[in-house]
Amino acid sequence: MHRKNTHSKGATATPTRRTVLAVLATTVAAAVLPAVATATPAAAATGWSWQVFTYNGDVWQRSSYNGVAQFDYRLGAGGSIAEMRYCPATYRALLSPSYAGEETDRVIQSVLWGMSTADQAHFYDRWNIDQAGNMAGEFTRTVAVEQPNATTTDVWTIADKQWMSNLTGRYAGSDTVPQLTRYTRLDNGALQIRRVVRIPKIVDNGVTQTNQAFYLENWVPFKYSADTFNGLATSLNANGSPATWYPAGSIPNYPETPVTGTTGYSVVFKQGATTASPNVAVVQSNTNGQTYGTTASVNHVRNSMGWDTGIGAFPGVHLTNSQTDSIVDYTIRIVPNSTLNAAVAADLAAQVGQLTGPKVYGPGYALPGDLPGIATRLRGYLTSPAGTRTSHLAGL
């Protein structure tokens, strides 16, 4: 028996497979769908291009290589990625089936835990907000889906439900968690995900907590099956073959590995078929991150977990002595490829170097770049009733 993990949500139980969502028929070409953005001309130099389109009430992002559709991403509840598909194989699903039919777990999303609210033995009692919604399948409020430019989609959300509904009373009076999730479609085929989150006030049984410890995680749950992935590599050889890797049944369960000194990526792949099957890398910076104007400290980590239908790759950051109203700015990338080879190994190393570690800005700190406007908007949502509880974002 594997020890239940402090971060998992029912991972040791056998899940009920989710209802299969309708997929685009293979006879329907992306060109006939209503596109709302395309990639910049720079993509032509790499062979990769992008299209964003709406279909049946959903927002999709599709990457293509030399004009052939490769990977699809459907935006779901709270701006999560509810589906990732491999187009050449009849739109094969690449994310783990849900635990019990809900659309709020086993999606690509952010997860925020208040680590000080319960010890490890009672982890299910912790304050816990998920980007998509709660365990009962109730969705987070999505305020807006915006296209600032041809390569960027912004989703503004307000998470206001405890993952475990029975904890709602205990944490009554706690802040909601407004978040910006910014998807940037890069001209190398990677999907960059930037999350900007305001650190909330936690009220525990009527007492406002101070100097809280939080864990902010990028939850990326891939499908473990005979036709998708059954291995996880944390390093590649120069020729692209897995160097340090684990079969699906032996994936480390939340090792909390500090990123400093690691490759900065995790790659899911199919054993024995690395030159014939697609793989997907989750890329994070291999630097620890920085703090500004705050007493908080950060510990940037690489985590993983396996379950009966899934392989999880989880970039995360621990914050200690954090202050309410701080702003966290954290960016990762999802990097899919058709096969593993030397070029992929070199490219992943380069992409790790292009990212910076998570940044934490204390209350009142003069924020740089575009953060002043983002933070003002997030703070304005703190007591707002705005937003729609939906997993179909095209109407927003």
C-alpha cells in the first residue's frame, strides 16, 4: 500500500471514468471553425503555428506543425485546461480521467494549500482552493476570457470554494482567491502558463491567521495507459533518450525536490516507443525564485505522483511567513513533441533557461512591469460577486 499523500485528492481509490466529452470529428478541419487568433509570422520559421477557436461553447487552442494539427487544449472551469488531445491519433486524450466524473480535478490547474492550517496527518482538514472548483464539482467563478493579442489568452477568475465542502464553515471569513491565468502560445510549439495570484487572508474557526505557510502548485495530470504514457523522466541524455526515469508504478510520490541543480523539466513518455510516440514535458525554472518587500521565503520544488490512471508532474513553490495581499507571479511551460530526440533534449534545456523562478511581492511593494494593473484588478475582485460558474468559456 502506498502512503496517502498530503497533496493528493483521492488518488489511491479507483476512479469512475468521466463521461467522454464530444470531440471534433476528424472530417471537420480547423479552417472551417471560427478562429479568433492565429500565431505571429515568426512561427513560420520553426514550423509551428497556432490557432484559437470556439466550438460548441468551448475555447480551444490548437498547435500545428507544418500545417498539420498536433495538440489541442480546451479551456475549462476557472480557466483550467480541461482537455489536452493528440490530434494525429484521432484526438487521443492525454490527461487523466477524472476521479468521479467531476470536471474540477485531474485538469491542468493551480492548487493553493494553507499548509499551516493542519498537520500532515490531517491534511484533508487544510484550507485548500483549486482553480477549477471543488471536490463536489462546483465550479470557480470565471469573470472574463480576453485576447490581449494574437498569441495571448487571459482568464480572470475568483476561487471561493473550499476543495472539501465540509470545511466551508471552519474557514468562513477567509478571502477569496482572484487569479490571472495567462496562456501564451510560443512559436516553438510550447504553451506558456503564467499565474498571478493574490495571497489570501485565512480565517480558521474565527481566528485570522498570520505569517501563513502556503503551497502553490501547478497540477498537471497526464493519462497513464497503454496508448498514452507509462513513464516519467526527470532528465534526458544528449540523444533525447530518458536518463533518469521511472515506470508508472514507481513514480516518486511528492519528493519535494528543490529545483536548484535539477534539469528543470519532467517528461511523460511511452516506454519503448520514444521515437514513435508523442511525449509532453512540463518545464519550470531551475532557480529558486525571489522575494521583494516581504518577510516570506520561497522553496521552489519539483513534485510528482502516480495513480491508477495518471502520472502527475507538479511544479510547486512553498511560501513560509507569507503576508496577506502579497502577489505571486509564477510561470511554467507545457512542451509537447512528436518524439524524443537530441533536438528535443537541447530545446528543453534552452527553455528552462528562458524561465525565471516564482516571484513573491509583499504588500505595498512597487510592482514592476505589467503587475501594477494586474494586481489592482485582482484586488478589485476580492469582494466582487462577479463571475460565472461554468466549464464552457466561449460565452465569456
